[in-house]
Amino acid sequence: WILFESFFYRSMRRFVSSCARATRNNGVRSFFTTSQAELKSAAVVLAGNGVYDGSEIHEATSVLVHLSRSGTDYQVYAPDVNQMHVVNHTNGEEMNETRNVLIESARIARGAIKPLSELTANQADVVFFPGGFGAAKNLSTFAVDGDKMTVNGDVERVLKDFRAANKPIGLCCIAPVLAAKVLPGVSVTMGGETEQEGTWPYAGATGAAKAMGATHVVKDVNEVNVDQQNKVVTTPAYMKNAQPHEVYDGIGKMVSAVLEL
């Protein structure tokens, strides 16, 4: 016991000495390999609250959970505009009311949200766009205009800003059409290119992405496509008639791939 105690205290003295040297040499950074300064920060852009007229909630929360688990700080944003329309999610019928995308997105963000107009590439290392029909209705006009769509001005600016800064972009489900429209020659996946008896009910969107100049790569729900040149990572998510855990796992791979770029 005496020998062990002596060895223990000698080891502790060396440990404390190493800490002191590291602090002198590196200022506020320690000798540990990971510091807060090395952790990335993320922006997450939402399009409302609910699959049929906003952000797909499972996809949005999957992005947030995987970012949280990785230790990545994030800030949620949404455009301060009215939704294209409001859909009753119990029957799919349009409702005679008006809702604001920022206010609705705040439900998912638990109130911690900022207008998309405030986001620039200087404020985050990476940016994510979850899917849901809101990406095709509120962030763009894809739901109405297909490959002739226009993109919300702030969405287009953010995508171009992050691309110009060589900062990674993650998109899932239908959201890759935004990159297809804004980023020339980008490579994306939205899953299968044929419906396969209902397995890929929105497969027609892949043709529109190709018509806008993108390269489409067939991937399954648990896979990602990584465009190394443009630093764009995509995964199909609910473009497939999939189970929630499959979507969650695929989005986890997207988040990891974005953070690794």
C-alpha cells in the first residue's frame, strides 16, 4: 500500500505539472484534444410545423437530436413569411386560415428561433434543411411550379453564402430540390427514381432535380449521398414510405457526414 500510495502521488504531480505546462503554452486551451473552440456550430432552417404544410417534425427533431448528441451548438431559423396554405393534418384538406412560417417553426424550436434574414455563413459552420412539404411550399414554389420553381430569397442567399464560404450543407427528404435549383451541378439523393409500388411515393421529384441540372444518385433511406466538391450531404428520409427509426438513423448519418466535411 505504501508503494502504491507513493506511485499515485508521483503520478498526480506529473499530471498537474502537465496541466500547468499546457495552460502556459496554450492560454485558455488545455492539453486535452477537444475544446469548445473546436466544436462546430450549426444552423437549422425550418419551414413551418407539420409535414403537409411545413417542416416534417420527425425529420426536424432528428436533426436537432443528432446535433445535440454530437455536442454541436445549433440555432434554429425560419423565414418570416406566411405559409402557402394551411392543411388539416387529420384529413389533408386545406383550411381557411393564415399562418406564419417563423411562428409555426418556433413550436419545434421551443421558442428559440430567429428570422432567416439574420443568418449568414459567418454565424455557423454548417447548415441543415430538413424536409416536409414546407420546403416545397414555403421555402420554394416547387409544389406548384416543379422544375420551374423559384426559391425564397433568404433561402437562396443562405445556400449560396455557405457554398461560397466552403461550408457544408445538409438536406433531407424533398429539401434537396433547393440545392438542385440554387447550386449548379450539385449531386443529391432523394431516394428511388421509380415509385416501386408505393415504396417511393414521391419519386417523380428526382426527375425535376435532374431537369434543374443536378445529378441524382439513388440511395436508400439509411444511406447518404456526399457531394465532396460542393460539400452537400443528402439523405432520402420520408421520400420513402419508411419507419421513423429508419428516417432517424439515415438523418444521423447525414448529420455525421456534414460535421466530418
